[in-house]
Amino acid sequence: MLAGKTVALVLILVRGRPWEFQYDTGRCIYDEVRHCLMGYEWMRAHGMDPFQSPQYLHVFKWRSQFPPPVMQYCLLTMGNEVHAFPYRHRRVEAHQKFGGQLSEQFVRYDIADETQHVRFNNRWLPELLKLVGEKRPLKQYTADVIKVWKEEYRTGKLPINVE
């Protein structure tokens, strides 16, 4: 649910965007909730109770501290989603090898959805940067955000800066 919460936060905080932006971010939220539900079903199919598994909210707290919401959106789509594709493709191969059809199907849905989310980012990030008055070019902004993602998210340090 962490990704869905991030997209919901972006949708709430970014005012005055056209209907298409609301529609696309709404689609992302729906997809992320569906991914969570697929995880619940997988856990149930393997004898686990998903409600006994704690949510790790630190990632959401870390990501949501960055102003403006455009950075949160970029961290999610260009950080988490883009960089997860190689791992997800390896998971598909592993599930095929060991006969995990349901798991393979869930990962394939995830790949398809995340591909669309990255497309949404490519459509909306330039417009969001203009909205917040960002002066850096798109490629530089994205590179700077990915640097933060690599230094903090990938290392697991995830500092929460509270004033």
C-alpha cells in the first residue's frame, strides 16, 4: 500500500491539474491497491494471514517528507518502479521454473502496471516541474532525484528529517 499512498498524496497535494492527470493518478492508485490485494491472496494461498504481517511505513514516511509532491512522484516512478523491472523479470523466470503459476501471473500484472505508471510519469513529470517552478531541466532533475533514491532508499538509510 505504500506506493498507492504516495500516489494518493500526490493527487491530493497537486491542485489544478487537468482531468487526465487525475484519471492517470487514480489509475495508479487502483493498480497499487490491486497489487496489495494480490499479495494478500498469495499470503492466504500459502497459509499466512496478511493482517498479521505489519506494514513497514518508514518508506512512506521517508518519501512523503520531500517537498514538493513532484519529488515524491519521481522517487516512486523513476526510483522504485523503473529499477524494479530486472528483479521482476527474474521472479517471472523463477516462478515458471518452479511451477508457481499464480505467482507468475501476479508478477506479470505488476510488470504491466508499472510499465504504464512509468509512462504516466513521462507524461506528467515535465508539467509538474513547470507547476512548481523547477528550473533544472527534466533530465537533470530526474538524475538528482535518483541520486537521493540511490543514496537513501537503496542503502536502506531512509533518514526522516523532522524539524
